[in-house]
Amino acid sequence: MNTLVQRIETAKDANDKAVQSSMLSPRFYTTDFAEINRINIEPLRKEWDIMMREYEGDNNHDHFQRDASFADEVAQSMTQLSKEMRQEFIDFLVSSLTSEYSGCILYNEIRKNISNPDLKQLMAYMARDEARHAGFINQSLRDFDLGIDLGSLKREKAYTFFKPKYILYATYLSEKIGYARYITIFRHLERHPDKRFHPIFRWFERWCNDEFRHGESFALIIRANPHLLRGGNVLWIRFFLLAVYATMYVRDHTRPMLHEAMGLDSATYDYAVFDITTQITRQVFPIALDTDNPKFRAGLAKLFTISKANDLAKKQGGWLGKLKQAWFVSQACLVFGKLYLLPIKRQVLTADVRMEPVW
Ligand SMILES: [Fe+2]
Ligand SMILES: [Fe+2]
């Protein structure tokens, strides 16, 4: 039995899981709105206006509706899944919904608290898209009577404060990695339709184009403010690259059966996603992680082993469990530090900031 995935049997379990804050669960963020308000995108005005027209065109306005065969496909395929597999899939849905909704809340809060017309308009468009994404996943949770109450999630979940530049690096990366994750699954299932055990995966192609465009917006903001890419900020970029990649790796490895059911191996999938993300980040980051370095790969595998041991210690409880947890956390920090110090790759920024989602 997979003891790494918390059992979700009732709507209360699903809501508790979404509210929970842990190292691996998606978080909600807040930031310094006055500083965001002062961000200037003028150096890339032409590119900005083109992007705004794309948002305005809203090519996905009709996408997030279920078609006639959706319910039939769910009824047919879900009965064939084992109980454990179902648990991993539900865990995946809850965690994806929390990420989507996290974006929706952050973008909406920024929109409400600033007057800068460029950023305000952007935040309204992105919040619109993320609300659709979260709502669409929630419909699939409701099929299992596990719908999330988004209003109470917004009220009850803890918020993490991030300085605006951290928000820019982290959000840029999560949008692009989100694109890479969805498109890798979509392309794989396109080649192996027999492995598509839920209709939601049919939506991923147009869906991930939204995420790609959200990432483009942050790329423009960062490139319009080049001080964000120099000096000590490069160390922060390095930190966020590693934090985002490592979290994804460990989180995905807690759900091995989900990938297996699609005919994917978690590690192969994750490294394919890192490859795409690294190619995309050439539009904005002067450095990239060398994810092919055997030491890098061994380090991520070690982090997963530590995370599993830490979970067992948490379940054990008591003072001994707590002591073990403290030990594992210190071990994880050590491995993270070693990974941080591995050689990185320098990359030359693309002349044009904008990229096309060609994967
Ligand atoms: Fe999204
Ligand atoms: Fe997004």
C-alpha cells in the first residue's frame, strides 16, 4: 500500500488536504503590493501590448466545458482503476486544484491592491484563467463527491509572504513548469490513447497554452527590469530553480502508480519536464541547472528517500518521532545545500523575449 499518499475518502478529507501546509503541498502567497505597483514594463511596451491583445482575444473561453462523452468516459475507466490508483489520482487532482487556485488568489489580490494599469489588467486576465482551471478540476472532484469549497479554502489556508522579486521568479517558473508538465502528459497520451484513464487529460493541450502565456507575462516583466537578472539576484534564481525542481521531483515520486498507469516512469517524466523547462528559461534566466549531472540526479533521489523516512517518523509521533523528523529535516537541508553548490550552466538569453509553445 502507498503510505505516502494521504487517504482521501470524504469531502472533508479532500478539503483538509487542500488546506494543509507542508513542505510539499502547494502554498498560497501574498506579497508587497506597493512594490508590485511600481513595476515598469515600458522598455518592452510593444511586446506587452501584443500579449495583452492575446489575453483579450481569450482563445480558451469555450474550452473549459465538458463534452458529451466526459461522464461516460469517467464511468467506464474509473471502475477499472485499483483503489490505490484512484487515491493517487485524487491526490493529484487535489494538489493540482490547490496550485491553480493559489495562482487565482494571488493574481486577484494583486489586482485588487494596485493601481498600475498594466499590471492590474494582466492580473485580471490571469486570475480569470486560473479560476477556470481550478473550477474545471473541481468538477472532476465532485464526480467522486469530493468537491473543494474554494471560499473556505481561501479563508482557512495559511498564506506565505514572498517579496515581489521572489514572486516573479517563483511564479514564472511554476507557470512554465506547469506548461511542461501538462504538455508532456498530453503528448505521451496522444501516442498511447489506451493509457488515458480519465477524460481530463484530453483538455491539457489548450489548457497548458494558458500557463505558457502566464509564464510569458512574467518573462516580459523580468526582462523589462534587467536588474532582476544581475548580481546577487542570480543566486536567488538558482535557489528557486532548485526549490521548484526538487519539490516537483519529490511530490511526483510519492505518486508512482499514477505515472505507471499512464505508462510513464516518474523519474523519466520529471527529467523530460526539466528539459523542456530549461529550454524555455533561456528567454529569461542567465543560468540553468545541469539536470543531467549524475550527482544532481543522485541528490534528488536522496531527497525523496529522506522525505519518505520523514513521513514515517511523522506517523510514528511522540518524542522519538519528533527527534527523527528533526534529523531528517537537517539531512534534507544538507543534501539541498550540496545540490545548490553543484556546477550550473550559463545560458545566453534569447534576443526576442517571447517564445512559442512548440513542445
Ligand atoms: Fe492554471
Ligand atoms: Fe497559470
